[in-house]
Amino acid sequence: MEGAPDLIVEIISDSSVRKDTQRLSAAYWQAGVQEYWTVDARTDDLMFRIQHRGQSAYEPAAIDDDRFQYSRVLNCRYRLDRTRNRHGRLQYTLVEKPQ
């Protein structure tokens, strides 16, 4: 393989906030990565962001009324849902919105 991946997903943790949101974002942009997804599940408000490669940095994808965001790389809309399973454990589902 040659070149940068088309898409990278980073899961933010307490120990990686600065790295995932600043250092890696800039490094991935410089490397030519087309799309950068971040997930932050540390609080009650689940944060899922799709960011597209812009002129000099990543730019966030628009979020529609149903919380879906468009992925240019995958040519589809996505949202990340969080629920609890029957044992009370958190469960995450990447939902794809039909075109």
C-alpha cells in the first residue's frame, strides 16, 4: 500500500484529548487523510463528529435534524447511537441513513 488512508476514526479518552483533537488532526491533515471521525463517549452527551479535509484543516460535516452526518469517503450519512443492553452495559451502534 502507498499513501494515506481515506478515513481515520479516533476514540477520545481522558488521556488523549489534546492528542486526538489537535496533534493527530493536524498530522492526519498533513498526511492527506480525506476524512477524520472522532468519538467522545466520556460524558452523557455522546459526541460523534465527521470532519472533511478542507483547505488548511478539517471542517465539520453538517448535522441534520436526525443527527446524521454525511461521509464523503463512504458516500452515506451516519450517526452513532448509544443505548444500554439488557445487562445495563453501554452499547454503540453506527446507524446508516438510506440515501
